Amino acid sequence: METQMNSVKQRERDIPHVKRNIYLILSSTALGNIADAIYTLSISWYILEHTGSAFLTATITAITYITNVFAGPFVGVIVDRTNPKTAMQKAYIIMALIGLFMVFSYVFLIDYIVFSVMAMVIINDLAQSFIFPSRNRLLPRLIGVKRIAEVTGYLSSANNTSSLIGNALAGFLLSIIGFVGVMLTHTVLFLFAALLISWLVLPKTEKPQQIHKVTIERNYWNEFLEGVKVLRGHSALLTLTLMNMGTNIVSIGYLYMVILIKQYNAVAFQFGLFEATGVAVAIITGLFAGKVTKRIKPVVILSSAQIIASLCMIFFGMGDRLVFAFILFAIQTFFSVLQAVVFGTLLITLVEPQYRARVDSLVVSISAVAMPATIFLGGYLADVLPIKYIFYVAGSWSLLMGFTPLFSKDVRQLKSI
């Protein structure tokens, strides 16, 4: 692995159009996120308005985690078998076609629109699950190993910026051009993202079809087990994955709206400002996170960021003043972004290219395994218990998870990302 990484580093100076690749990756990611945010918010709003069922609306969110848990690991095998650039293009094109199908359903199958929405949500989430592992597998060849941490930070900023823009556009477009217009806009954005991916330039020494040559005779299940073996053999990554899984058991991000309304007496405008504050902090942090995290040992950031973010969650349950809530949320977001940049970079740099997509998908699947159940459980408990106690328990448990990296010798020995 070390020899392979040194070979990649040696070729970094020979990679043409590195800046162009960075712009294309950031732009395609932003466009894809804007389109996905428009799609998700629009169909959620439409289903809630059309059926009046909050349960069906929540199901749309739960489907995403269920898809990641059960399909994610197998998606990784497919990505490792194929050209990741092609996989990303095809995923964007499939998501573009979903918009056209929703227009068809709205015009000709309006009585079955709920079934169409649920089916397309599953297909959309399956297609989305190809993007992250494909991009991670391709990134070192496009920009060089030394730039990964920095670009990961930029991608974090792009993700948050585009999600904010997408959510804002969805509400605006729904009121101006209606459901059909929104779906057509969604289609155009995804097609443009696919076009940007096609313009990515690989090193001259590598042709797209030579990135990873796979023989048809290989057994799919054996390749999946190879990915499991690689993750199990990476003690540092396995430890961090288990930390993520443990933290997600008490994932309560969707309950911030509830506590702001019930405990902080916030109105819709204040909640919108609260969300915008978090996004703004995440965008700014992402711009310099890559440079900062390269100067500090990974274990320090991974552990301290988790502990500080968890303390903010506990204090959030104690307060009732909005200013207090805004400050805590800004601090929590800042450290969460730093932690995400470090972990995302390690997922790329610690795994050999031929296994990278499988490991990425396994990490996502394991991390999210408990989330579908806890989303529904958390919503139920929030109706029967004072919301502050949920934040106390979740924050305390998450705090304990923050000490996990300290108990791993392999994590402690990581000198840098």
C-alpha cells in the first residue's frame, strides 16, 4: 500500500488540469446536491399536502437510511468493479430520469402518485449511494493525494451551500412553476452534473477504462467479503466506524425543531435563521478545515470534536434562551465539520483504490444501521417525554463515544491526514 501511495504522489506533478478537476468535482457535487434537495423537499411537501400524513412524510426520510444500510455494501462492490467516473455519470442520469418519470406520473397517474413517489425515492437513494464511493475512489487520481484533505473541506462547504440553495429554491419554485416545473428543473440540473463529470481529466498515463480491470469470473459475494476483510483489518477505520454507529444510535438532529419550538419558544422565522446559522458556520469551516486538520493529529480532532459537540447537545437541553441556542449550535457545527473532514480523508488515504468503494459503502451502512428505528423511536419519545431529557441522554451517550478513538492504538498512532 505504501509503495502504491508513493507512486500516486510521484505522479501528482504530472496530473494535468488539477485545478480544472477540482472545480468540476465541486461544481458537479453542488449541482447534484441542489437537485437532490429540490427533489426531496418538493416531494415531501407534496406528499404532506396531498395526503395530510406526517408518517408518510417521515417514511421518505427513513427510506434513505434503510437503503444505505441494506444496499450500500453491495453498491461498493459494483463501483470497485467498474469505472468510477462512468458510475457517477450513470447515477446522475438515472436521477435525472426520475424527474421525468414523476412528471409522467403527475400528468397520467395522479391517483397512484404516492406509490410513484415511494418507488422513485428508493431508486433515487440507490443512485445517490453510487456518488460518494465513486468520487472517493477517483479523487486521488484527479487531484493528487496531498490535496485530499483540503478538497474534502471544500466539498463540505459545497455540500452545505448547495443544500441551503436547494431548499430555498424548492419552496420558491413550487410556488412559481408548480410540481411539474420543479421536477423538470431537477432533471436539467442532474443532466448538467453528469456533463461536468464527463469533462474530468485523468492523468495521461491512465485511460478511464484502465482504472480498475475486473474479470467477469470473479465472484460477487467473495468481492463483498474482501471489502469486509479489508475494513476489519484496518483497526483505525473500524474503530471510527463503530464510533459513528454508536453516535448514530442517539442521532437526534431532526429534534432540534421540536426543542426550539417547545423549550425555546421559537417561531418559524427564528428556526429558519437557526438553520441558516448552522449552514453558514459549516460553509466557512469547510473552507479552511483541510489546512487546519493537516496540522493536528487525527486522534486529537476526532476525540475532542466529538466530546465538545456532545457537550453542546447536553447544554442545549438545559437552556431556554435563543441566543444561547444559536451559540451552542454554531460551536457544535464547527467541530462536527472538522471531525467529518478528518474521517472522510482517512477513508480515502488509508484504503487501497481497488477496495475503496467497498469500504466506503460498508462504513456508511454500518454507521446508519440503527438510524431507521431510532428516527421513529425518537419522534415517539419526544411526544411523551420532556424534550430536554432526550438531549441529556443523547448528549451523554455521544460524549462517551468521543473517548473511543483514545482506546485505539492504531488511531493514536496516526500522525496526520
